[in-house]
Amino acid sequence: MSLHIEAKKGDIAETILLPGDPLRAKWIAETFFENLVCFNKIRNMYGYTGTYKGKRVSVMGTGMGAPSTIIYTHELITEYGVKNLIRVGSAGSYQEHVKIRDIVLAMAASSSSGINKLRFGGADYAPTASFDLFQKAVETARKKSIPLKAGNVFTSDEFYEDDFDSYKKWSKFGVLCVEMETAGLYTLAAKHHVNALTILTISDSLVTKESITSKERETTFKEMIEIALELA
Ligand code: ADE
């Protein structure tokens, strides 16, 4: 047992899917896994291990934001030996060509978080995806004929910004969308020499102000999960 996870050593698979929402983790396990066992209920941050097409895989919520994500991923890597961490989340589009329901692979994550500025004495660090997982995700999507976009995403520390147009300074530099966890996840994976990839579904747009319905969210989410599970 670690501080925030009540699993025993060996209860968690080497590959784990990480949605922000713990109820989404439960839904993924109940919808896609066979032989599922719940390994965590501390703080209702549900975690399950099961099999998908015969391969052992886990899923667990991270909560919202880089600090919460870093706590759970630190314990998953250092206490439970997790090697492949795949975030499956939602994001807000920063670009006209990045439409609602699109699936985006985060190649890298810019951020407003101060964590890496402190860690690297004010210098920039570029948190990046695992090339291996990234390549496998692209191949899987191609085989399934699921269209993908890929590029730089923005990991924000704020959901409700003071200035709603501030996204434009990032969109001008090609950043595709905003979420709140990936820079923390990629940095921690690099620190511990393990693999991480973020797959996102666009749920809203800062450009057009549209947002997805909950029914649509489920359908699109399924395609993203199917790509993620093939990486196990
Ligand atoms: N996740 C989904 N939409 C988001 C947004 N607009 N800002 C931050 N995180 C998000």
C-alpha cells in the first residue's frame, strides 16, 4: 500500500490508462475489461486491473490538474512498477481546424505550471510523449481508420482564466488544445525513465465556443479508449 493507493504490490499492471475522472475509470473497466478487480477506493479515486484481449491492463483516475496527477503517477511508478502511462482525457480546442470530437495525440506539452520552472531554475523544459507509445498509437488509429491530429498541447493550471482570449497567444504558435495534466505526467515519466502518452478528445472549443453533449462524449471516448487499450 502507498500513501494514496491501497493496492498490494503486483495488483497493478505495467500498462495503465489514466482518465482524470475516477468514474470514467470505473466505466472503462466495466465496459472494456474482463476479470476486473478494483484495487483502489481511497478518496473514491477508483482503480481497476483486468484483461483486454487477454492482456493484463489497469485503469485509474488521476483527478484534475498536474499536482493531483503527479501524486498518483509518482506512486504508480515508484511503488507499483508501472511502465506505460496512458492519459485518456478531454481538451478544449485552440484552433479552428481542431474540431469538437477530434482525437489529438499530445506530442509535447507547454504549460503555465510553475513546477518545471522551479525544478530547472527558471529554464524551460519540454515535456514530450514516449516515441514508442506515440508511434504505436498512430499505427493503431490507422488500422482502425480513426483520424488523428497530433502536436503541442497546453497544460493549464487554470480552468477559468481571467482573460478568456489569452489562449490566442498559444494558438498563434500552433498549440492545438488545452487540458490540465499532460506536462506533469510527461515530466514525471521522463524523471523515472518510463513511457507516457496523452490521448485527448476535443470536448469544447475556445474558438467557436461549442461543447460536446454527454452522449457524444461517450461515443468519441470509446474510439480513444480502443486506441489506448491496443497499446497494452
Ligand atoms: N478540458 C476540457 N476542456 C478544457 C478546457 N477548456 N480547459 C481546460 N481543460 C479542459
